[in-house]
Amino acid sequence: MAKVRCFDGEDVIGMVEYTNNLDYWDGSNHTCGSCGRHLGIGKTKDGRFYMVHGTQWQGERDRAEIVSEEEAKEVVLRNNHEIYEEFFKEPFPEL
């Protein structure tokens, strides 16, 4: 599996696994809703959440950033709620 640089603010903290598990099939491509872009969520070995921003655009690089658990949950609920229970190991929240 590919690895991407992970940032905590402006600092590179290491490499993490690339994921695009928040993409969905739009009938033609897997996308996060923006042409040539992909989105994923993961968890570091020490338990921190990270969000991957993938790109297919020339001159741009895939990258990841550390996010809070609340931000991670919000992004998953907004983009691919189907992975919520498996990823966070808790029941889907009641609205």
C-alpha cells in the first residue's frame, strides 16, 4: 500500500497509509465530489486520526493531516456514513 506524508499543522510527522475510503461511485468514477480529488480517513499506530487528501492533478501531491476525533466523525458522517460503525467501533449516532 502507498504511503503519504502526514502533517500536524505545518510539521511533517511521518508517513501514513494512503486511503480513499470516503470516496463514492458517481456512476463514472470514484470521487469525493471534486474532480480529480479523493478523500480518506485513517488512524495512526498511536491512535490519532488522519485525513488523506488524494489528487490526480499534475504537480500536486497526495498528503494527510492529523484531525481530531470529532472532525473525523463529522467527515465520515458527511462523506461515507456506511463505514462509521466499523471505523469508530461504536453504534451509528442517533440524530
